[in-house]
Amino acid sequence: MKLRIAPFLLVIFALAACGGGDGKGSTGDAGAQSDAQASDGGQDGALTDGGDAGSDAAMVVLEPGIIAPTPYLSSADSPFGPVNFPSYFHLEDFEDGLLNTPGVSADVGVNAKQSYPSIADSVDGDDGDATDGTCTGCDDWFYSSGATGINFTFDSSVLGQYPTHAGIVWTDGGYNCSVTFTAYDANDDVIYSDTFEGIGDNSNNRETAEDRFFGVVSPVGVKRLFISNTGGGIEVDHLQYGR
């Protein structure tokens, strides 16, 4: 089922204390803020405070809807980077060999290095270099049937409330495959869903130019993300969610 795709819009409101916009909170600063908010290797990435309305930072608000696939080489490319999350934000990069950020589970899959270490297709920047076009020795999440896909389910009893922002990076699948991304609410009803044609390239050799971020923003909360691709297996990385 296809539902309406809301445009990916950033609405930046300068706080009164700013005394005029200074560019903070733009996508160019996504890496710095993402590093402050997100974790590495499965560590807890929750914010330690709810944000200070009197600070000089700008508030960035993402329009509800699907965030259309965007290139992604490191956490600096995350559309969630400039967003202030007053409750929590977690980023799972799988580099510790586990899916262990709080309040999320997958119905299928394993860390890619356990099964296919020679072709494990991680986000480029997980080796500290987002410019070399690969991530040798890095890890991600893999399932052998891309057409079956993977469900990532959030646990509100652990998180307190379901995330309002959730996304994941697709890193590999069958040659020239299409990718389907769907988000579900607390009643397991579809919030947003669409299939994007021709995302995959014609190689499974850990290239990163085809890596794409798929995300959703929903004020009602996101219970579950589903991602699949036509043909081959499926690899994903940088699962991230916040409220």
C-alpha cells in the first residue's frame, strides 16, 4: 500500500535569545550534534537533558512524513542530526557485533561479519574515514532474504514512549534492486510506506555510493520499521530513533 509522502522539509526557528540567525543547527552541523547525541558501538545514546530554550542553538523541526532516500556516508549525513530530542536519541552502528541499543529488536538477521565478513557493507564512515568509498573490517546488519525484509520493533516500556523519528541506512541488496520502507504506529497500522525503484547498484563488493538513509517522522509515534529489497540479501546500518 502506498501512502502520501510528505516532503522532507527543515523548518528552522531561531530562538529569541539568538539575537539573529548564526547558521547553527543547519545540515552542515549535523555531524557535530549527532556525535553529541548519538552513541558508538551500541552504547546508550540518550540525551542527558531536554534542551535549553534560552541557549543560542536553533530548533530544527522535520515535517511529518517519509524522508525520501538520501545519500549517507556517516552520521554527519543523518537528517536527524540537527534535531533537538528532549527525551532520547539512540544510534546503533553494530560495530560491537550486537544490536543492543535500548528498546529495539529485529525479527530476523545477524551481524554481517558473522556470515559474510568479506562483503559486509557498513556505512563508510564507521572506520573514521567517510571518503574512501568502503569500510574494511566494519559491521552492519544482514539477512539472507531481502524480499522477506527485516522488522525493527520499538519497545515503549523501555523507551518510555515510542520514537517520533526513526530511520535506517540501506547499504546493499540484490543487483539494481528496489527498496520498500514502511513505518507502523502503536496499533500496527501503516503510517507511511513506499517503494523506491533502482536504489541498488550492480555490485556486492562493499561500495558505499549507493547507501541511502530511509526515515520517517510521526508525532503519533513509530512502533515498527520494515525494510526490504527485491532480490538477494539485505544489509542495513545506522539504525537511529529518537523522541
